[in-house]
Amino acid sequence: MPLSIFKTHSKILGVIPTTEQSLIYDLKTFVHKTKDSDKKHAYTDYLRVLLKYMPPRPLKNSDPHWMWDCQEIFSRGFHSDG
């Protein structure tokens, strides 16, 4: 079962630079409206928001480190055992 999207969201916000204001705003807005935080569909919808700010391709070594961190945090949160 995935972690609550709220826990994953908090960790993701910790790695996104403050210069990414639009991304932070959109993620906070999504989470504020989320009712089923522990359901898989919350992760799917959150991912849609996150991907709007990521390259439309697999990440490369030259991409910003925070993008890699977001990908790792998201994956760990979704695949959590509790």
C-alpha cells in the first residue's frame, strides 16, 4: 500500500528548489484538494502534476539533481509497504 500522498508530498517539497515556484504552487494546490490521500489514484494524479515540470523523456545525468530526488521519493512512497 502506498504511503499517504501527504507524507510523500512533504518529502518532495523538501528537495524542490524555491525557484520552482509554479511547481510548488501546483503541488500544494493538488494536495490541498486531495481527499483520498492513501489511495493509488492520488499518486497517479499527483504524478500528472509533477510531470508537467519534468522533461518529456527519461531523466539524463545532466538534469537537475532535484528532479532525480523527486523521482526517487515518489517511487519509494508509492511502493511503500506501510
